[in-house]
Amino acid sequence: MGFRLWSETSGEAKEMLSPEFEIRKIEDLNPGEREAFFHHVFQLIEADSLLWSSVASVIRALNEIHKARSYARNYLRNPDPAYAREDLKVLLQNGQQDVIFQVLTLFGKAWILHGERVTYVTKFEGMSDEEHAQQVADAAHKGFDEYADKVNDTLRQFGINYRLTRQGFRPVQDERIIGEVYDPVLRGISGEKWEAVNRDLADAFADYRLGTPQGYSGTITHAVSAVQGFLQIKLKGEPGKGDLSNLIKEGLANGKIPNDDLSTILLKGVESFLQKERKVSGDPHPKETYANEKNALLVLDLSMIFIKHCM
């Protein structure tokens, strides 16, 4: 179609209509932005029949997981779907970012569980177990991926510095890194085979969200463990066997890791850096110093690049 919107033909108009915000948290939105954010997220949920029918179960789960806080007090006192919807409105309008992210991940989990229940993918002749498992994972996550795309578009337009993935929320990165590295890796390891790697990456992202020196150190520890676990499964068929250095050497020797000049330089450099960062500021004690946000994000990037290069 040749017709283009005004914002697609005028850079100044695009900037005025959809400004690029500095990275910020939901709490940093001004009152007008906060109200608009609420309506966009609430309407996203309301327009999705599966999510809308899951409001009561999501609110119930929120209270069950956090009994002492019991964020949804109306539903706690009156367990009726109408009160659950009212609590959802209040939480999205006034809740802190951590509470809102918890709610959004509970809705995401509802989509994933639904996808796993209804998905069936035929394994055709000649299809490997790994290919079939990946197709099953992609089919099961189809509804979730569409939901995450809508959530992420809203977060991006408001300048909120996280994106929802199959492993939960992760910190924002350069859009090119997201598109070419993070997204392909997180899709590629979403199958049951990679459960241990997924768990480590999810823990790395969760520790990063803490925004503390201890959290950043935990990010490094879990990111390195994810790389090690990925290689263990790729080379040994299961997690728990082999340290990072020996796994890299074995992978290069048997061809399961690309054995070219670029690969050798990249992998050896990554190995050296990741091991050094884990020793200096990773979680296992004693550590020489706590990590900072810059180092934690760099280790996350290197870990994801490493995994993508080996996939």
C-alpha cells in the first residue's frame, strides 16, 4: 500500500506525536502519562478473551503468592470476579512497578499454560527431536508472544526500561542487540530441554531488576551459569557435567562450537572475561567487590552473544 501516515513522512511530526523518552520506571511517569499507561494496559487485557477470563485467577494468585501484602484487598474480602477487576484497575493505576510487572507476568503465565494444554505438533519423518521440541515450544508460546509484543510496545512508547520475554522481564538493551541476539536466543531455548538455562537466565534478569550491587553480582553469577549450562546440555546432553573452560575446548575440538578464527577469538575472550567477572564480582563468596550495573549488563550481553554464536 502506497499511502503513508503523516508521521511516516515527517520526522518532526513523528517526534512530536511519539517522543523518544529517556529510560525510566513506571513511578517516573507524570500523572497524565500514568493515567494513559493504565488505560492502555487495562484495555490490552480487556480485549483479550483469555486474559479477561483469567483476571480473577490472576488476582487470586497475586494474593496467594504475597499473603502478607495481599495487594488485592477487595477480592480478598469478597472473592467475586467483579471485585477482582476493580482490584486490577487499582493496581494498574496506582501500584508500584514491581507489583504491575508481577501482575503482567501472571497474565503471561496464563497464556503459556493455556498454550501448553492445547498445543499439539506432529513430528514428521526426518524431523529431529530438537526440531520437534522447538516447534512445540513456538506453537505453545504463540499466544504469549503476541501478548508480550503488545505489552512491550506499550512499555517502549512510555520509555519503561524492561521488555517481557518467554523467560520473564529483562532489562532493555539496544534495539539491534534485542532483535539480533536476545530475541532469537530466548526463543531458541524456550523448550523443556533448556529448562536449567532458562532458570539461570530468569534469575539473572530478576537479580538485575533489584537494582542493587548484590543484585548485579547475582546477575553475573547466573549469566555465567547459563552459559555453562547451555554448553553442558549441548555437549553432554544434560546440565551439571563439565566446567566452562573444558567445555569450550571440547566444543571447539569436536565441532559442536563453530571452529573458525572469529569463533576462537570470541569464545576465548568471552571465557576469559566471564570467568574474571565471576571471580571479581560474582555471587559465590569470597568476592573481591560487588558488581555495578554496567558490568552486569555487559556480562549479560556477552553471555547472550556467546549462546547465540553456539546455537
